[in-house]
Amino acid sequence: MPVYGYHRTSTKEQHLDRGLLEISKFCEENQINLLDIFTDQLTGKKFDRPEYQFLKKRIQPGDVLIITELDRLGRNKRQILKELEYYRDRKVRVMILEIPTTLMDFSNWDNKLAALIMETINNLLIEVYAVFAETEIEKKEKRQREGIEAKKLRGEWDDYGRPHIMDKAAFAQAFERVVAGTLTPTALRKELGMSSATFYRYRTQYLKEHAEDFQSEQ
């Protein structure tokens, strides 16, 4: 049963590390074989994020998707619930670390009434958390705008560029094997000798440049 993770930050200035560590730690503690983690550093108001679209292309019925918090999936309640319905219709189980009841597999419970009650609780909690995610967006965006303006005033805005360790075209050629399904992302990362953060950054750039190709295949 393939298990995937997904994590998102709203801007490139925010670090992905915390979410990646949370998902990895949860899988290690529960002896879950995590196949890959997809990441985006884009606003949660839109769902046409390159890595998220690539994830939806790769994930199959019976697979599992793990996210740390509901607002990592998105910020709009209606769209969040629509995405969760998309996975439910395709028999993909979504585990949300901030909602412990979603980590329990009650699909095979003998007590059908208890299973129904747990499913109802899950749905109610997801509704509540989706509302929280939506109402928090204006406050967080305001803080982000203020933070950006503060960096510009301090002259720090141009310090966020990161050095490249290999040619972008060379990475794209190597990553085609992952797209074709002949090599796993983890195997390619090790083959290229990249850290996880660097590999995810290169892959995000690749998927962003080929976003239309992946969307047209869905």
C-alpha cells in the first residue's frame, strides 16, 4: 500500500522542514513505509500547485495520503472539502496528523455502528478545522505582507537566492525517469547526491515549468 506525504508553505521564505519532519517521524514511529513527500511553496488559496497536481496524478486507489494540518491542503473550506471528496471517491485514505481520529482505520471494524459514529466524528472535525483554516487566511496574509515589507526596508529581500548545485536542464533530463515511472524519486535523489531540501527545490521548479502537461493528463 503506497503511502505519500504532502506539505505546503505559503511562501518560499517559510521553511518546509517542520512539516517534512512531522510526517517522517509519524511514519517511522508507526512503521509506515513512506514512499515520497510532495511539497509546494505557494498560496493555499489555489489548487493548481505543480507538486500537488503531480501527486494527484501519481496517487492511486488504495493509496494513503498524509498531511500535517488541514490548511496545508488549502485554505478555502469549500475547496478543501471538495479535494477530500475527490480522494474519498477514488478510495484514497487521507490521514491528517492534527486530527487524531483520521489516523484510526475503522473501515474493517466489526461494530458497524461504532464505525459509523467515528466516521461522523471525523466529518464534523474536518468541517470545523476547514472553517478555522478559512477564517485564519486574512490574518496570516496580513502578517506575511508586513514581514515582506519589513525585509525590504531592512534590505534583506535579495538575500534569499540559493546557489544551484547542478544544471537545471541536466536535472530535468534525469527527472524524466521519475515521470516515466522507471525510477523512484528517492532513488534519483540518492543517485544525484542531493539533500532532500535541494531535490525538492529542483523538482518543484521542474513541475512548475511542466504544470500544463500534468494537468492535461488528468
